[in-house]
Amino acid sequence: LAGTSIEPAYEDARDQLGHASSIAASAFNAAVQSIARQVEIEPEEEMRPVVVFNPHAWPLRAIVEIEYTWTRPQGHHVVDDEGERVPMQLTRPLTTMSGMRSRFAVPVEVPPLGYRTYRIRLGTVQGEAIGCSDTQLENEHVRLELDAATGRIARLVHKASGADLAAPGSPHAVVIEDRSDTWGHDVVAFDQVAGEFECVGLRLLESGPVRGIVRVESRYGSSTLREDYVLGADSAYVDVRVALDWREPLKLLKLRYPTSVEADRATFETPYGHIERPAGGDEEPGQSWVDVSGNGRGLTVINDAKHGYDVRGGDIGISAVRSPVWAWHDPRELEEGGDFEYMDQGRQTFLVRLVPHAGDWRAVDVVRRAAELNQPAFALIETFHAGPLAQRASFASDEGGDVVLALVKGGEDGGYAVRAYETSGRSAHAKLTVLDRTIEASFGAHELKTFVLPRDGGEPVETNLLES
């Protein structure tokens, strides 16, 4: 919905979406448990197994967080399915209680559309922290520096190329005056700047062998903004955990990520594809990512919740919140002192991923990085049991080229449906492996294809989106 309904309509939509989400969560939970409980996990004293699932058809390297109650004070560490020790870092638990409640972050590597078993054992393991300070995060791929006075990104260096993508002279959390109606009639761009959030605090939140986190806290009027910049030890990108408490009527918040790139066009993700548009500052729709590239370098900004953007040269802006009156239609004017309710008020959280790169966005496999942000790995605490499945397994793979395997499901008329699409805008040949069966096909630029695998082992059949 575009913001044009009365408030009760949104309550109905929220409840209906919540019902759908609940059904999906139940199905997901049953699915992963049906697999995990068939994994052969031998009994071991004072050990807890964790099965980590990868929802994508390519190998996944990610950081997962696990929270549980431990009854021994000796500390603990993590090993993989081959017994090799994996770095681990304690983080803040979701509960606030005394006792042996723990939460930790651990890097995992999980095979394509599959799972891998890890083990939590007694005994601590020391690891070397990545480079961190109150204003800096650094690993072998990325160097991030934040300005302590403004909270802006002072440097964002893609270390392989040496390119610094930051433009610290431009604002970041920009508040826009917006007295347009709920539909935004006659508005092409939101550019009437009212001010910028003021940085009130900046500190190192975590430092360890798995990741570093720096927190920036800012204020504007009655609103607060908290941004946790997260850099994993092996990550080629920076994640930003955004927590916003917004209390401003008739205003819009743009989170801007200005760059040193000179660009006259920007690339926006669309469903199963992408589109280039002029970088002239107009408000534009998009899916989860936007990129600016030029002079052999660029920055992709990915998020998991927002779909309004503007790009001005090398400056990417995300429309985070907008607060007109509910269902207010021009030419009605708001009288002074009127009793109105404003949209987007209150607290919300979302994630942003900053991917600096050499070349253009294709060089860093942005489509896959965006999918990983929006569908993260899932860790399930298990127990000991016999079963027919190995400690790790993979059920499908797209081999990591320009063609992405986007869907595997039961077919509408039997068999298994498989859907894949070409992501880079150039012809490609793909080899897809699904349930130990192979599909080889040529894809044109931007082409989307659907196949059906018969359950009886017959040859794959290309079909249409309706699978008919």
C-alpha cells in the first residue's frame, strides 16, 4: 500500500500479513526440523549441536548468532563437522538476567541450499580481534572510518583497489520538509532540507575475532537514530543496523550515502532484474539495492525494508520514513491546530549493507549479497539422535555464475518446479544441479526460465511461469 488508505485499513493489512507470516513460519520450522532431526548426531558429554541452514543455491559465508542457557562456568567454543575450531565471539544476549545465559556470534560456511552441523563444546579459545577503535573498523577487504563529530562516514576504502568511496562533506541523516499530501501529488523529488540528525555519541560496541561493531547515536527534534556499523572479520561489506524512533510530523527522513563517484546514471534492482535511470535526484522505486559506479569503482547500497530511493550524482538516498497525515488528499489543506494522526511515527528497525567495489556492481555479485541480507542463514539448536543424513549436505546449486537459481518447490501438477534467471544483462549458459539431477540451459540477457523435474526421474522439461 502506498500510504493512501485510512489507518484502520493498515491495521487490517498488518493482521492479514501477520497471519500469512505465521503460517509461513510454521511451515519453515517444520521443514528445517524434519531435516535436522534426521541428521546423525552422536552423543557427546557437555556438547550441544547446532545445525545451520543455507536457503540459497550457492555456498554461504555468514555470521550467525546463537543464544542458549549454559550450566557450566568453564566457557565454551565451537567446532565444525570436521572437528576444526571456529572463531567465536560473545555478544549481548536478548535477555537481561543473571545466570549462565549466553549469546555468541560465529562465522559459518554452509553448502548450497543445504545445511552443516556445528558443535558447542566446553573450554574457551582465544582469537585475535580485527582492527577496531571508537571510530574505525578494518579487515583485509574494507576500512571504515567515522567522523566523531558528525557521525558521518569519513572513509570507506575498498582495499584491493585503494579507492576511498566516502564523501564526508555531504550530510547523512537528512530531514526533509514535506508538506505534500499522502499521495505526494506533484512531487518529483524530496529536496527541501530542514536539517540533519546531530551526532550525540560514538563508541566501540564489540571487538573480537568474529567482528567489530561501532555505534553512532544521533538526535533531531524529538527523534532518535541509532546506527550500529558491523564489519565481519572476512566480510567485503559493512552492515548497518538501523534503529529509528521517529516523532516528526510533515517531514521525511533520507539516509544518504554520498560517494566520491562521479555518475550520471544509477542502477536499481527490479523483480528478477535491474534498470538504469538518470542520477538526477528524482524519487524512484526500487527493490533491495541501488548502485552507483564510475571510474572503475562504485558503491552498492542494499537494504531489507525500504523501496523509495533517490540518486544525485554519486549520492544514494534511502527514504526511511515519511509522515504526512493518513489519507490526506490535495487540495484539502490542514488547518492550524487541527487534530491529525501522522504516518510512520514510532520505533522501527531495518538493515543496510554497504558494498564498495572496483568495476561495476557485477564484480561483487550484488544480487547474491542482497539475497543473503534478506534471507539470512538459520541456526537451529539440536540434540543427539540417529538418522540417515550426514553432518552436511547440499540439495541444489547454480554454480555461482550470472544465472541465479531462485526457486525450488513442489510443482503445481507434480514433480519439482525450478526457476532461475540471468542477473547481469548478458547471455549465459547455466548448469543447475537440483536433487542430484542436472539442468543445462542457455539464458538470454535478463531471461527468466522455469523447469519441471518429474518425480519419476525423467528429463527436465522447460515450461512457463504457470508451470503448464
